[in-house]
Amino acid sequence: MVETTKIAIFRGKGIRKTIYRNEWWFSVIDVVETLTGTDRPRKYWNDLKKKLIKEGYIEVSEKIGQLKLEAPDGKLRETDCANTETVFRIIQTIPSPKAEPFKRWLARVGYERVQEIEDPELATKRTRALYKAKGYSDDWIEKRMRGIQVREQLTNEWKNREVGRDREYAILTAEISKATFGMTPSQYKKFKNLKRENLRDHMTDLELIFSMLGEASTTEIASNKNTQGFLQNKTAAQQGGNVAGNARKELERKSGKRVSTKQNYLTQPQSQKSLKE
């Protein structure tokens, strides 16, 4: 299964990569552009493929896979990709002074994935350790980590449903938040007196729970209704947020206390606070 498109940086140049068959696969077009500096990397690669086949390197061409990567317009498009080993073979055919440093960079980037394959929880462990070092409680960390997973499931759902990237994600996220808490994320940050800080890193247990409920509900609705495109997913976001918003209002009615709190993790030492109003 192909996972999320990532961007690796070599000397200021972005190279798209994705996980396929448990290893990194890289956009060949991006590699070619980075090594050659050509403004027509697709033509360069097409010509190079023909040359490789003509010279008997047909196995290189056979190891190229068409994987969906995010294009500059935010759409997922099929792109020629290759794993680390095949990219090494391609690099050898391209005369470039950047070839050797690029090989070292590629080996390091590939090894990062090897580490994660050997220990799939490595990235999670690092995140947990970071929150622990900042003084967050174990219970809070568990909810925060689960929230990260729920969020990733939602963004993956959006990718599969032809939703554009950052700008449209931000709009849909704001719709969920507004329906869940009565505030967009920017309004919520102002409510908590935050600036550039991550809002969810300053939420209480209940705030995290209702955030998860809104996003998980949106994912479920989008999946079951097979929503496509921005407008249909905007409706799903509003509906998913309303599920969480109605649950929040019911809890507030019965408990007599608001779920949203102005308190954050900036106001006092972590070990001394309960995050309760």
C-alpha cells in the first residue's frame, strides 16, 4: 500500500518520496531535476529511459513503478518512482557533480526507513519521549498520540477523495472545529492566548477527546457516503463536527461546566498543573 507523500530535501531541492512495499520510493523526475538542473526533467527522463533500454539496461526500466504522488497543484498523480537501489543505478547514468553527495544523502534517507522497519514504533517512541520531557502526564500523552492517529486517518481519507492539500485541509478542519467547539482553530488559539504554539498541545483531556470525536466522525461519514471533492467533504466535515458538538453540549448541560478552557501549558510548570478550571 502506498502511504503519504513526503518531501525530502537535498541542497534546497524537494524530492518527493513515499513508502511502498515497506521501503522508500522516490520520484525519478525529481531526482533527475535535482541532479541535472534541467527545466525539462520529464523529457530528460524519457530520453534517458530509451537510452537505458537501448544499451541493455532493461531491468532498470522494469523496476520503475507508477505511484501516486502529490503534484504541485495538490492532486495525486501517477509518477515514475524507484526504490533506493534503482535510483542508485539511474544516478550512475547521469553525468553530474552532485552524483556522489546525492548518493550519500540517498543512503542516509533510505536508512532512516530501515530503522523504522526494524522498530515500527520508533517515531512514536520519540514523540512520546518529547511530550514526557515537557512534563505532560502519561494519560494526556496517550490521548494526544491517539489524536494524531485519528487526524492522520482523516487526512488520508481526504487525499483519497480528491481534496486539495494545505488550504482545503485547513478549511475543512476549521469546519469540524467550529461545529465541535463553536470556534475555528485560530479563534480557539486566541481564546487560549496562544500564538504560534500547536493548539492541540494545549488542550485538556476532554478537549482532545472531542477533537478526536469530530475528526473520527468526519472520517466515518466521508467513507460511508463516498464523498468526493471539496464541497461534499465540507458537508461531511460539518456533519462530523456536529456529532461531536452535540455530544459536547450534552455533557456541558449535565455537568454544568464548559469543555473548552482558557488554560494552556504555558501558564505554569507542567508538573504543577491539572489543566482544570
